[in-house]
Amino acid sequence: MSSDTIHGIESVIGRESFEALCLKYGGLDLHIPQSMDSQSAHYLADTIGLEATKVLIDWGQSSRIYVPRLAEIERSRRRDEVHALRRTGMSVARIAREYRFQSRYTERQVIKMLCCETGVKAPDSNRIIATIPAPNLSHRKQLSPR
């Protein structure tokens, strides 16, 4: 499931309800009921709450959605955060240090994550760092050599 779809469902019912949905139905295809009158709507309301169920039914009435596992969502969020940090100009080494404590990311894992998104194949050498697109920082003030 793409991170856009995950963010879409999450934005419809809210983060807390979405995580509750993923805890209970993660890894399954979920049928969204046509109305609140059905028994499946009541099961859904027990999981994510009545208001979130009403909103979800209005959003995806009578359709099927894949509900990702919570671990998939966490990986997707971390991947989005790593890309955002790289776009700000943070080095791969610093990103790895920042995430080492919570995710144990190494520089190689950060490089592979960035390369997968850009379509660049990650070789075994460290030369790949030069090919990872860094943001255009030409607007920043240049430091003069001492």
C-alpha cells in the first residue's frame, strides 16, 4: 500500500482511529459497509468509534480497502521523515545518527531507503552517497574560506 493511500485513510478518520483499525484488522481486506444499519458497521464502530465509522462509510461506502499492519505504517512514516530530512540538506550520516536510537538505522540502510525512492541502485561501496539527490541549497549564504 502506498504511503499516499495510508495518509488518505488516516486523514479521513484520524490517526488514533486509523491505528486502532490497523491493530485489529491489519493485514486484511476490510469491507466498508454501505450504511450504519449493518452488523459489520457496529463491529467497526466498536473498534474505531461511531463518528469515525460514519466518516469512513461516507468516504468508502461499499468498497474494500486493504488495512496495513501497524508496523507497515511506522516504516512508511519513518521513510517519509528520512526523505524530508534529506530534502532539508541533512547528511546521510547525520540522519543515520538521529534514527539509530529509535530504529537502529545505519548509514547503509538510510542510503538504501533513499535510493529505492529515486530509482538509483545502491551498490556496496560508499560512492553511492554522491549520487543521492541532495536538495538545491544555492539560496543559502555561502561561507568564505578563511
